Amino acid sequence: MQARVTPGVAAWLVPGLFLGAVLTGVALVRAGSQAWFVVVLVGLVVLPATWVLASALSPAKSDRRCPACGQQALARRSPDSTQGLECMACGWVDEEASGWLLAEEEGGLDQIVRARLGRAAGSKASRNPVSHERTAGLVDSPADRG
């Protein structure tokens, strides 16, 4: 059973905002004034730009609420991975869920990414017949020329 989400006060304001937008449009058409058109046009440009700027500058917060029990007890399954979540309250487990935001909040994300990149580089080197170990000393550099 999933936790039930109830609409907040903002959900009740949306129909009123739509009605206000329609009435504003009707008032603009009836007034015939270009000044109102400019004010609304500037508002339509400034409002989304402000929203994007505020969204970009405010950090994302991870939702630690368990989908099974609704408690704020989600944690990453492994400190070395960003994949897999587990609820400490009820034991719910999802091996495929992303724990990226949790790792970012906990501060261990850069080590996980470096380790993953190191493994990826190591796996590519093992498939490559000319690995870095075999080519060491074969690179022509000014320091080796003497």
C-alpha cells in the first residue's frame, strides 16, 4: 500500500488563477491599450525566467519517505553505490531505485563517481590489447631523451 498524497492549499488556488488569467485577457482585449499588452508580455517573460533562475539556484532535496510505510527512513543500500534503496523502518528494498540525491546530500558522491570511472577505465584497459602497463617507457618524452 502506497502512502496517500493529499492536495495542498495551492491545488485549490489553480482554478482561481486560470479564471483570473481569462478575465485579464478579456480586460486586455476590451481596453485595446498597448500599455497593458506590454505589461502582460513583460510579466510572461520575467515570471518564467525568475522561476528557472530560482529553481537552478536552489538545491534539490531528496525524498526519504518510504513508498511502503510512509516513514522518513530511506537510505542507500550500499555506501559505495548510488543504486538501490532500503527503508530502515519497515525493511522495504528496491535494488533498481536511484540513490543519487541521497549520496549527494551525504557528501560521498564524488568518491563514488571516481571509483566508478576508475572501474570503467580499468575494464577498458583490460579489453584493450595495448594497455598502459605494456606501453610504459615507450612514450617519447623530452625527459627521457636526456
